[in-house]
Amino acid sequence: MGFVVDILITVFTFVLLLLGMIFFLISRGVSVFKKKNESSQIRQILKLAEKEDGKLTMSQIVMNTNITLKSAKHYMDKLIESELVEIENDEDGTIEYVFYEILQRKKKLSGIAEEKEKQREYNEMLKDIKGDSKYLRFLTRDEDDPGIIDRLFIKVIDRIRKKMNKW
């Protein structure tokens, strides 16, 4: 009889230990799942902010993601605490969440694009000037009109000034 009781106590202890381990693993798994879900939803908000040029309203977040209003407020509070986002009111009094890091990156990229466009225009202007100088050299071979060089030079300079004023 003592042998049966020992076996039952051992089995009972094993079952309790097993249930405790299962409960622990399940509770850890749920919290890991929550953290993964939270980070994916914050990532959705950040992607939307980038798409919307760094400014979002709460209604934009709820309409364009699968995040509830309550969760969106929670995530935005977390982003505000981490100083990734600041709150501002627009002209109508609507609360906007401003992602300054995204705004700065967009400005930097637009500045690079503007710089490339200016460089392209400058290169085109240089091509025109080179063409004008070839034309100028061709026309200055005319020895009958000594003032032609001055007139053509003034014409080229005027053309350069007009192009420079575009910038």
C-alpha cells in the first residue's frame, strides 16, 4: 500500500510541475506575441507617417491601419514618450502628430532633388555657352566688321545672366 501512495504522490507532483511549466510557457508566449503585435502596429504607424510626409491625425491612423482607436492612442502616447512624435494643432484646431525625423529626411531628400535639378540646368547652360563660343569664334573670322566680337560677347553675357536669374 505504501508503494501505491508513493507512486500517486510522484505522479501528482509530476502533473503539478508539468501544469506549472505549461502555464509559464503560455503566459510568456502571450506576452511575446503582444510585443510582436505592438511593434508591428507601431511600424504600421511609422510607415503611414512616412507616406503622409511626417504628419498624422488620429483618424488617419485608424482609417489607414488595422489599429483600433484605443490602441492607436496608446501607441501614439508611447511614441510621444520616446520623443519620436510631437503634438501640434493645425489651423482648424485638429490635433496632428508630427514626426520631425521623417520631416527632416523628406526635406533633405527634396533638397538633394533640387540640387540635382540645378546641376542639370547648369550643365545645359554650359552646353549653350560652349555652343555660343563656337559660334562666336566662327563669326569673328569676319575681318570686315571689327565690332562684331563686342556685340557677340555682350549677347552671350546677356544670355548667361538670363539663365542665372532663373535660379
